[in-house]
Amino acid sequence: MGSKSNYGKGLYDQLQEVMVRLDSVEKANKEETIQLKEDLSALKKETWNYGRKTSCCAMITHGLKV
């Protein structure tokens, strides 16, 4: 009976270790996702502003009022 008890405890301990690692990976993934969303938002703003400036410049160059 003792060996089954030790086996079960060993499996439980391994499960606990895996759960701790999984929590760590999930936290890192969440942080990375937040950072990537912030970067994407900044790039969208930059692209939108660039496109808008380019359009305005093109209109001015061609004699159109903005």
C-alpha cells in the first residue's frame, strides 16, 4: 500500500510543478499580448497620421485645398 501512496504523491507533486509552470507561461503570454496590442495601436496611429499627411500633401501639391 505504501508504494501506491508514494506513487500518487509523486504524481500529485509533478502536477503541482506543471501547474506552477503553466501559470508562469500564461502570465508571460498575457503580458506579451498586452505589449503587442499597445505596439499595434501605436503603429495604427502612426500609419493613419502618415496617410493623412500624405493625402494632404498630395492635395496641396495638386492645388487642392485641405
